[in-house]
Amino acid sequence: MEAITTQQSRAARGLLDWSQSKLAAMSNLSESTIRDFEKGRRLPGPNNLAAIRAALEAAGVQFLGDGDTAAGPGVALR
């Protein structure tokens, strides 16, 4: 599983109309973990990044890698 970027996390929440609180609850993480990650203050550990990604994917987000779009990594709704 590829790590997600801060931009992908913010964009995915935007597509779903989720707050940071909602993402934290859906990924079983603290809101400060989500907030600090998305602001670039710290990089969560691999398990926490996987939990964020899994919560967003379960809600219908598809993560696009560098080779999937001309603009680089991104997100889309399935």
C-alpha cells in the first residue's frame, strides 16, 4: 500500500465533505493526528497512515499515484 500525501488526505475529505473530526473517528485516530498530518507538522506512523487511507477508501475514495494522472498523485471518487 502506497503512503498518501497531506494533499490527498485534504482532497479526499473535501470530496466526502468530511471534517478532520469525522476522518479521525472513522480511522480510530485522534483529531490532532489528522490535523498535524494535514498541516505537515508530523508524519504519522505506517499503521496510522494505513488507517487514514483505509477509512477514506471504505467511503469511496480512490487514490491515484504518480502514473495515474498527468498532474501527479491525486484522489477521485469511485
